Amino acid sequence: MNGGAVEAGGRASREPSGKALARGGASSSSWGAVWALWLRQIKRYLRSRSRLVGSLGQPVLFLVALGFGFGPVFQKAGGGNYIQFLTPGIVLMGVLFTAIFSGIEIIWDRQFGFLKETLVAPAPRLFIMLGRTLGGATIAVIQGFLVLLVSFAAGFRLESWSRLPAAALFMGLTAVAFTALGTAIASVLEDMQGFQLIMNFLVMPIFFFSGSIFPLKSLPRFLTDVAAANPLTYGVDGLRLALSGGSYAGMGLDAAVLAGVAAVLVAAGAQLFSRIQA
Amino acid sequence: MSEPSTNIIEVKDLVKTFGNFTAVGGLSFSVKRGEIFSFLGPNGAGKTTTIKMLTTLLRPDSGSIRIAGLDPAREPLEVRRRFGIVFQDNSLDDELTAWENMFFHTVLYGVPADERRARIEDMLRFVGLWDRRQDLVKHFSGGMKRRLEIARCLSHQPDLIFLDEPTSGLDPQNRSRLWEHLRRLNFEMGTTIFLTTHSMEEAEKVSQRIIVIDGGKIAAEGAPDDIKRQTETQTLEEAFLTLTGRDLRDDVPGSLDSMRRTRAVWKGKGK
């Protein structure tokens, strides 16, 4: 980036004072903060090749190991092509993990000091949180598309190219919801020591009980209830319909639930982020 | 919105407690515009808590603060536009270049788009980092990072800068260079400097006025020579030890901050 980079615009949350106006700076800082923090996330992501490649490792491993390992069994049981079934779930696995970790990056920013720079900036915390969340969500969606690209090599085929925008919508909603959840968690965590707890008792159950790797139809009642309460279920279901056809709940319900959950999690994340003290 | 005539900071009866611990117990002081002001005290004296209240990061329990005539509790965004801060620890993004760190700061502070480039260039030249602007900050030395933080905090042209132990961890060459920049800044731009440091030698050399606090209260106030006279000592370090004692202090910011943050989050306090 250099001095000729794209410039931000927008309005501040408060009326600026005469002196601030004289300085010419007050009106753009709020939306400018959203843009700046979004761009920062993207730059860091693009600059970190190890992160880019490393975060593909787990989804690709799941796709290859589960896809080829259980594929024949799944087909014999009448489930059809397992790669076609599994790929949307694994794509959202990439989105979920990247989104949660992007939110949790606040802990690193707290430890390495950059968080303080944003907390004393004259932009409302809500906008700072929004910028971070949108940045993390964008990265998660890019990651989801990378997993989708890899899945073509494993034999996955799109049901219809025209449904790609719908796929992007489900990836985007899932990414926003879980980046906001990561932000909310990171706002109350002091350090990375609680990270393993989150992985084992929150992220992995969310992934496993979402219909990502097995169909929900034949599960025991208590597990279908768990899946119904899991927002990722609706993301997986919607994405599966968009990418390979077949739906458990219907695209409209999927999108509505996911959008509602994303809104609630963004609000909760913003609330908790606004209470962070440096 | 009123502007104060001569004082850029006015603090009256400021109190902050954490549970049964009184971190700041009724502080009152003022800082004049254009002054280099040192805020000194041993570990755990309440310096950082006071700075956090002055910079809108913490709400006081009682008392009043005015920064450039504004109340940080009521108008935090306006107050934040008026000051710049260099924290005790690095607050740069090491994965970004010097230019990018500066650029994001100017966007966050609402510097107009057509002024950003010139301001960033001015400030990077001011601290001697213009030629390194495209380098990632993670490749900078401690001294270069400090200079970049100062350039960054000046890029939105604040009236007041807070420097929390700005020279800690720097070698004598970097310390000397940093003070040269800060004196020039104060002289040429009239920027008020609010400084905390454990180096009494530095504080004595650069400060026009000093406050020594201990146990959350003011132990002495005045020009360095006044404080030495009051304590009948030869150096500021001797005066400081006379005022605050020679016992070692236990400073446990980690656990205290942790308790405070957790409590604030779950009780819904704080900004």
C-alpha cells in the first residue's frame, strides 16, 4: 500500500466540534475505521502464506480421509455420492474455523498491543468491531472458496454454477456469525489458555452436529434437537442445496435463521467488545 | 463546548477503586498547554490507572476530568481526537509496514484523505524513518518502533501527547534521539507532553513541572528544582526516594487488570 491507496468516506457517530471540523477530520473516522480494520485483516491474511496454506490443511484432510474412506459405505447404504454430500460441510468447516480464529485474534492484538491503538481511536467501538468482523468474515469466505476449489480435485461437481451466489451468501452469513462469536469470546478471554476449551467444547461440537459429515435424518431425536439448535446446521443445509442439491430445512428457512443468528451474534459481540478495557 | 484558557488537563478529586483497593485516592492537578509535564511514582502508585482514566480507557468512580475542556466520560470520541498516546508496550502492528501503520492510524482518526500522505511523510521524516517506510515493522529495532509510535501518535496533530515510559528498553543513543525529537516537537509545535518515566534523570532534564504520586495521592508537585528544594536533596532521584521511601513495591498489574476486566465485562461497566 502507498499513499495513493483508496480513501475512506462516511460519517462519524457524533457531531464534531468546531475545532475538529476545522481540522477536517471528524466526519470520516467511523466508517473509515470499518474500512481500515477490514483492510488490515485482509493485508495480514494475504501476507501470511503459511496461514493461508495451513488453514486449508484440516478441511482437505477431512475431505480426503472421510470422502474416500466412508464414500463406498455411504454409497452402499443408499446415500449417494459421499463427496457430493461431504463437500459443502467441509467448505463450511473451513469457513467456521477461519471465522472463529479471526474473531479470537483480538486476544493476540491485546497481547501484542495493537488493540490499545484501536481502543483509543475516536471511532465508536461498534464500528471497530464491525470492521474486524467483516475483515475476518471476508477471509473466511475466501478460505471457503479455496476449499471448494480443492474439492474439485477430489471429484466434487457443482449442481449448477448459477447457484454460486447463493453459496457465497451462506458462506458469508456463516462467516459473519462465527467471526462475531469469536469476537464475543475473545472480548471476555484474557489469554489463549482458554483456546483449547473453546475448540473442544464449542467449535468441534458445532461442526460435528451440523450435518456436515453425516445426514441428520437418521439421527436419534436428542441429536436432531441439538442439530436444530446449531446455527451451522442451517449454513450447511443451505450451502448443500446451493452446491450439490438436496436440503433438510429449505433454503429460505436456512437463510432466515442464519441471518437472525448472525445479527444476534454481531450485537452480542459488539456489546462485549464495547466493554473491553485496555 | 468550551476551550480552557491555559490548562489542557484539569483533574479534580479523582478516585478509582478496585474492590477494597484504592488505586487513585482523590487526585487533583492540572497541566498547562505547551508544558512538558512528568507524572512520577513508584510501581503501583496509580500512574497507569490515572492515565487510563485520562485517555478514556477507564471510568473514574468519582471526581472530574477535563481534557481541552471536555469530559472524557461524556465525550470520549471528541477527547480521543485531542490526544495522542505512546503506550509503555509496543502497540504497532508488526505485520504491517511503517507506512501502513501510519496510514491506518490517520484513517482511524479521520484525517482528511487529501492530507494523509503529506502528514505521514512529514511525521516519518520528522522521526527519521521515511526511508524505511515500506519495511515491515517486525524488522525494526526497539528504538525505531518507538520513533514510529511517536510519529503515528502525532499524525492526527493532537494538542496533547501521553508518553508512558517512552524510553524503557532503549539504548542511550535511541533515548537521546527520542528526547531530541520530543523537545523539538514541544518547541516547534507547542504540543503538551504528559510523561511517565522511571528515569529521574530524564524527568529532571526535560520536565518543566513534575508531580510525584504515591498510594494514589500527590506526594509533591512543582518544578524539578522546587521538589529538590522541598525535600532538601541534590537530585530528583534522591527527592523521589525521600518522598516515596526505599521499600520495594509489588506491582501486580496482570492480576489486577485481569480482575478488573473480568468484573467490568460481566457487570457491564466500563466504556
